[in-house]
Amino acid sequence: MATESIGQTVYLTNEMADRMIEQIKQFDANPPAPNNFELKWGDPVKFAKALEKKYANEK
């Protein structure tokens, strides 16, 4: 079995392909719990001012 991923060809033996298929089936049957992580960005106005202050004089 061969598949192309990001411009690279990946060659798998039949045993490797069978193991991969089995793992995908197990993952689909028992998916992980959802991730509740939230990224807090902060105030966009303060962020814009900080960027302007840092990069205003660079050209």
C-alpha cells in the first residue's frame, strides 16, 4: 500500500496497513473526550497598541 502525504510517498507493508486500519477503527469506536481548553487572547486594543509601539519605527 502506498499513499501520498504532503508531497511524500509513504509505503506500508500489508501488516502495517492492517494495523493502521485496526487502530483507526478503534479510535472511531472510542473517540477521546472533547478538549475544553480555551485560549484567552486579551484586549485587542491593548494588543494593537503594543504592536504599534514595538514596530512603529521599523521599516
